[in-house]
Amino acid sequence: MNKKKKKNSLEECTICLEEFKNGGRVVPLACGHEFDEECIVKWLETSHVCPLCRYELPCEDQMN
């Protein structure tokens, strides 16, 4: 029985489930989770929480 080796979450974006690309930009959030820049930018256009741990990220309205 072949078992697929589970990828470490540090090696892949948990939004798109793709491996981080060499030379691609990885963006860390305040909670410490990291995502592909393209994925997290799209996510943050509609949500202000980490997609993994639901940590509330400050938005511009809260900072003023």
C-alpha cells in the first residue's frame, strides 16, 4: 500500500493548496500563518480574519 507523504503546511499555501513557488512571495499574517501573496490578497478583499485560525486582523477602519 502506497501512502502519500503529507506535505508540511509550511511548504504549501492552505488557501490554494499549492506548494509555495520558488521566487513567489509568501506573506505572513500577524498570527504567524503564511500564504501565497495572490491568495491572501484576494482573501482579505472580503474577509479580515486569518483563513486558518480566524485571528481578527486590523482593518483600516479600526486603525483610524
